[in-house]
Amino acid sequence: MRDSVSTSVRLRLVYLARLREALSSSGETFELTTQERPSVSSVVAALRARGGPWAAELATGRAVRFAVNHRLVRDDHPVADGDEVAIFPPVTGG
Amino acid sequence: MPVRVQTEDFDAGAEIARLRAGDRGVGAIATFIGTVRDQHDDAPVTALTLEHYPGMTEAALQEIVDEARRRFDVRNALVVHRVGALAPGDQIVLVVVSSAHRGMAFDACAFVMDLLKTRAPFWKKERLPDGERWVEARASDDEAAARW
């Protein structure tokens, strides 16, 4: 059996608008340890595992959008050490 | 600056005059102004708060303007979007596009608004007589952006 290699990245997470209120947090420093290639999806999975509002707000099927370093991305986008990852509802400006 | 995010109101006439000043190649200027309605889904809206994502907002707007310049024959373009506390009747957003001819000006102006609606990180929260609620995104906005 091969040893699985785990990766650890330190991220800045930002929660905005309805999510900030539902999660009672505007953001946090987050250490993600994963055995897969670290992505937005792995961050969401780790947050969902906290349960409570995290599981409810980030449940599969909920409309959630992501930005990595201020650019809109899909959830398969990779994340690297030092990245700012923002999680928010679909935008409603204009 | 072709994009601005601000709490203060804007003067569309002054912005248009500045945008077209000295450019005699302009033959058409299209303008869009979005304002706060006093109703939403049959509920009376008494106030509106606009939140954004500082740091990303300006970059997202600039990217939309840059994309409009690549796609259309735009001579100059401006986006001003307000944030903070607003009231029914207040102005929210201004888009001005100048071009040689009207077709490009109309199209570029609509393009900027359609992309802004789906890509620029702003969120509206409405105050109703019985409390507050976050405005939900509309599928029709995604469809409008997808047509480009």
C-alpha cells in the first residue's frame, strides 16, 4: 500500500452578504489539509463538515459563487498557499 | 477612471460631458441609469442597502469594460456604481458608452449592464415594512448575460 500524500495550504476565507450573516463571520484564516489537489471544492467540503449553518448554507444545490484572488471561478479551481477565497451568494447589483 | 464605486450620488450630465469632451469622432452616446424602485415582488421597499466586495469590485467592473472594448467599437466607457444606504428613487448605477454609431453604443451599453448583473460583486438588501431581506438573483439575468 502506498502512503497517501497530503497537502496543506493556508488560505484567507471571506464570506459576503447573506452568507456572512448566516455564518456569523466575515472571514477567517483557514488551514486546508487534503489528500487531493487543493481546490475551492475541497475548501467547501471542509467547511460543510463543520455542520450547522455551514452544512446548510453550503449544501449541494445551494446557489453559491466563488472568487479566488478577486476573480470569479468555478468550484474546481485550484487554491494555493496565501490565496484569498471568497464565498458568496449570486450577485444582485445594478 | 473608467470605473468607480462610491457612496455619493452621481451627475449623469456632468459624467457624459466629461466622457465626450474633446472627442469629435463620437457620433453616439448610450446611457443607462439604474434606480431604486419602491416595490419588489409586490412588497413595498422602504430602503435599500448595497454591499460589495472591496478589492474585487473595481477589478470586475474594469474587466467588463475591457471586454466591451474588445467586442465593440467603443471610443470611451464609464461605469459608476453606488454602495451603502439608498432610498426609493435614488440612482444606483450609471453606464455611459460613446461610439461612432448608435448600434455599437447601444450594444456595448447593454453588454456592460448584462455582465455587471451576473459578474460584479454587489448585493442588495431591501428593507420592507416588516423587516429586511436579501434580494435573490434572477434566472433572467443569467439568460441576459448568456446571449452575448
